[in-house]
Amino acid sequence: MKKLQINIDKEATRAYRLKYEQQCSCAYCRNYNKTFKMKYPQTSKLLTELGLDTDYPLEIMPFQFDHRSNEKEYLSFYPVKGTLDEHEINLVSEELAIHIFKGSHEKNPCPNPQMEEPYILIGISGIRLPWVLDEDPE
Ligand SMILES: [Zn+2]
């Protein structure tokens, strides 16, 4: 993986998460938190290096449930305190598309965090997680 042209304040990112991010109690989010780190260990490690915890996303969007594979599709976003030298960075990690972009981007697809600018958003798409809860996934 190439060196990211990204300047992060890991401590501020972590402090923000502890202060503002709350875990959602809906079935989609609980399933995400139970399975993400197990399914995507390298990506989880990358997020940890940025000061994040995969269990505390800014936003999770659940998509289709695949009955054959028993997997739920998701898109998620995480906020990082810092700046980006480039306009945006796109990475592929464990078959996930990771989109790193400036938080002030006008087409910001997720709700704004209560974080002061400048900040960076990390969007992860292509997430497919096994459904491990007893509840119905739909
Ligand atoms: Zn939720």
C-alpha cells in the first residue's frame, strides 16, 4: 500500500469518538459491530492506525441481504481529524473500496460530524458481513 498523503491528529480523532460517537442499538449496527473486525482484520487495523474504532462509525447504511451467502451489505463512514494533501484517495483493502476525502467536500454523502474543520471522512463500500444475530435481517 502506498504511503497515504494524509496528516492526522490521532489523539483528537480518538477524543472525538469517545465524546460523540454512540453505538446504535439497531440490529444492522449490532451485526456490523459483531462481525466487521473478524471479516476485515487488515482494514480494521488501518482504521485503528488512524485513531478510529470500527465499532464506532459516524454512519452505517445497510443495503441488501443476500440469502444465499447469508450476508448483509453495508456502506459506512468514519470521521478523522486531519488534512489531506490530495483531493481524495481511493484504496482497495480486502475487497473493500475505501474512499478518503475532505470533510468539507460539497457532495458529502453522510451526515456531518460535530467535528471542527478541517477533517477527513472515510467511506467504506462493498462491505459484506455474515448475519450472526437471531433476529431477521430484513
Ligand atoms: Zn443502527
